[in-house]
Amino acid sequence: MRISMWTDSYYPYISGVTRSVATTKETLERMGHEVTVFCPSYPGAGHEQGVYRFQSVKAPTKPDFYIAFPANPKHLIALSEISPDVIHIHSPFNLGKTGLHMGKLLKTPVVFTYHTMYNMYSHYIPVIGQMASELVEAGSFITAKQADAVIAPSTAIKEYLLDHNVKNKIFVIPTGIDVERFRHGNPDYISEVFKIPPRVPVLLSCGRLGPEKNPETLIKAFALIHKHMDCFLVMVGDGPLHEILLGLANRLKVGHRVIFTGKVPPDLMPHMYASSDVFLFASLTDTQGLVILEAKSAGVPCVAVGALGVKDMVEHNVDGFLCENSPEDLARKTLALLENPLLLNTMKSNAAANASRFSLEATCGKLVECYTEVVRGS
């Protein structure tokens, strides 16, 4: 099949969506399909086969995010010449909307992946008050209703869409990951790089340090954990709350045990996972949580707030724990693992085994079935 993907973020910008689009593109191409990506340009982004970049500018409230101007006639002519069988949009706005519009012009079916809870990201939009959240959410539903089919990364998101009168065909297809890539990391990497004493447990979290990821709860939970045993919390990622979180860790007297790594190159992430003991996840907005799957692939159990799609990613009491959105519950369940080596080892084995269900090959196979059904129905 010829597949055209449209996204408002792509490499070198790093996020769950960019990883999803890039790895899906690579896997579909290995399966014999032709995939093109239409996305923003970024400083230093080189030429890549099949990637069409629109001129873009920095977002006023999120300087590492770039907003594209979807007005390059050469790219739009190229899309017509490519003549895709299906257009797959990964955003409800801007380039996603443009891809939807191009689908109508070319009479090509459009599939839309509802990647995240867009209303919970309204703090990045330069509009004040609740109105921003309502506008963002309403806009995402309008796009979903205009697409020929919608992909929900989890059953929770399918239910959310149904509750908001999205009556299109909805396919539940989680984003897959390259499971094998995370199987062979260096188990001593974190202790070597950050000079952590031997046999001291390492807790890991990965994600943007922004309000939607709920990182304050992780710091507070870690402070409670540290009262019971010496351990380290390694926080991978950067964002607007960095200084606030640093101050919070110091006020809770655990600043000397919290390591903020900033952004970590993707090729080093397998080592980060492999050298940690428990993965912590407190996001309230993730429709899936790809980092949870990456951690599980490396054999690291997860203690996570049971919100949205996370409930599909963590098998409670098998390869991790789901908990309430409270520092106390996160701390209690993390300590239950750290204080019971037999349980921890069992969950590590279960995590590695269960990750295979989310391999790229398995999920992209379902994606092709979705495309085929939509094309036949158009």
C-alpha cells in the first residue's frame, strides 16, 4: 500500500508521537509498503527519503516545538503524484487538518490516530482560561468525526471518544515498539555514569517535565520511599517544571538522591532502562505510555497511576502495579517491590514476556488490516 502520514511533530523533536510515527514508518516499509511523512522542519534536520518538511517557526509557549506553515505547493503536488491509498493523520490540528483536507480533495480515505488527551495540553496554548481547554478538546473531536476511521491506542480512549459522540469506525490499536532493541542494555550504565553506589536501588521515570505528566507526584512519592530505604530517582526528560521540581526535591530533603538527566539520546535509552530496578509513571494524560512498554521490554516492572491507556499497558499484580494518583499509594507499591526481591524478580520476568504483545510487527499488522478495511469501504 501507499501510505501518507501527516504529523505536527517529527524527529529530531522527541516525543511519544514522533517515536510512534518514525517506528511505524520503518516497520511498514520493511513489510513492503510505501510510506511518506509530511511534517514540520527543524534546525539541523537533514534530508530523509520519503519525508517532506514544511517551513516552520518556534511555538511561542513551547520553544522546542515548531509550528509548520502547510503552504508549500511542491509538497502538495508531490502528494498528488504519490497518489496514496490512505492518508494517516497524527494530529487534530494544523498539518493533521491539512492532511484531512487533502484526503477530501484527492478522494483518499483518511485515518486519524487519537494519540493523547489534547485538552490536557492547553497550558501550552497562548490562550488564558478554561476556554483554551474546551476549544482544544472540541477541535480534536471535530477532526475525529471528519475522518473515515479513528485509531484509539487503548480501550479507555475508545470509550472516551464514544462518550463524546464520535460514531466513526474506531479501531483499538496500541502503538508498537521495537521490543528487541530494549532487551540488551548495559545493567550497570546508570550506576557507572552517575556514580551510584553498588546495590542501591534505582527508580526511573521518563517524560516531559510538564504539568500533564504529573512529575510533582513522583518527587513526593520518592521522598516517602527514601524514608524507608536509600535509593535514587533518575528523571529522564526536560521541560518547564525542571526548576520547580529541583526546588521541590530540595525542600523534601531528597535533592541529593534525585538525578535530572535532561534529554537522553534514543540510542542510550536501552541502557537507562536496563540499569534501573523499577519504572515509575504518573502521567494523567497518556493514552498509552510508550515508555512503559520500553521499560517492560527491558524487564523492568512499572508502578503507574492507573489513568487512561496505562491500564492496558500494566497488568496489575503481574508485571507491575496500578495505583491511585497519590504519592502515598505510589510509594507504598514501589516499596512492596523493593522490599521483596522474589516478587521484584518475578515481575521483571513477567514484564519482559508480556512486552512481546506490543511488538511493532504485531501492531503494524493490525494497522494494515485497518487501512485495508477503510480503503475497501471508501
